[in-house]
Amino acid sequence: MTDVTPWSEVGELLGEATLQTLYMVLVATVLAVVGGLPLGVLLHLTSPVGLNPKPVLNKVLGVIVDVVRSVPFVVLLVVLASFTRLLIGTSIGSSAVIVPLTIGAIPFFARLTQNALREVGFTVVEAAITTGSSRLRIVCTVLLGEARAALVGAVGVTAVALIGYAAMAGAISGGGLGATAIQDGFQGYDDRILYGSVVVLGVLAFAMQLITDRTAKLVDRRRTAAG
């Protein structure tokens, strides 16, 4: 049994771990949006209700996305360890965890993007088609424009999910609050660190969801028009 860590040291330890977690989550979220947004658009465009239906391509993309999404994140960490080591030189630490976080989040965000675009009214798209708008213009100004609030919400859902994934990465020395909770809290028999890590993780998830919900309301075209 170890001595209880003073609150001042607990705060310092959790502060450093929180910064590491935010670093992993924010970078992975940005990369997930960069990779998942075009993939989600492609899934929608090639679907039966899309502007350019391609059943075979849509089916292949859908299978790949669903297979990657179905892999538990802990398994993904192990499977991608060699690739991560090849890519950045190490498979442990905060920077290394960003690789599996991103790969796991891209198909997740792609499906959320596809669902958001599917909710755009067909009449709006049809009106753009009748005016002679190009397919690229329809995608950028109509589909993405009308779905922007839902897309912001999708970013929030992805970020919150990544907070949980980043915490899981602590099981294999991924750094951040997960590693602090497991190594210093659970294995070190220190309840202050253990429960403090859990509380901070909860606060981060709540804050991330609150920020994106507020942002989604601000950019919601329907609410703006009603106002």
C-alpha cells in the first residue's frame, strides 16, 4: 500500500495528463474530419439516393467502413502497433496513439456524415439541379451547407468517443488520463488519482459535447431563418 498523494501533486499530475489527452483527442478529431468527411460524402453520392448512384462502389466502401468500425479499439491498438511504429518510430506514447485513434475515427465520422447528408431535403437538392448547378457546387453549397449543424454535432460525437478511446489507450502505455488512472491510480492504490482521472474525463466529455451543441445551434440555418 502506497502513501496517499498530496492534492497539490494530484492536481499537477492530472493537469499534465489532461493536456496529453486533449492533444490526442483534438489532433485525432481534426484528422478524422479531414479523412471522414470526403469518405462520407462519397458514401452518400454513390448510394441509391445520391447524385451519382454506384451500387458496387457504395457496397465495397460500406463494407470497409463497417468492418473497421466493428473492430474494438483495444484490438485496433494492438493490430496497428507495427504500422504505428513504422510511421512515427514508436508504438507507445501520446503521439503514437493518434494513429489508431484516427484510423478508428475516420469510418465512424464518415457514417455520421453520410447520415447527416441523407437528412437534407430532396426538394432543396432538386432545386439546385434545376438551376444548372454543377455536382461539386451542389455538394459544397447545398448538401454540406444544409447539413452543417448536423456535421458539427457529428464532430462533437466523434470527439467524445475519442476521449473514451484515448482513455482505453492508457492500458498499453498510451499516455494521458487513461494511463494515469491505471498506472498511478489503480495499480498505485491511490483513489485520489483514480477517481480524479474519472472526474476529469467526465468533465472533458461534457465540455466537448456542450461546445459542439452550442456551435451547432449557432450554425443551424433553419434556426437562423426562423429567427
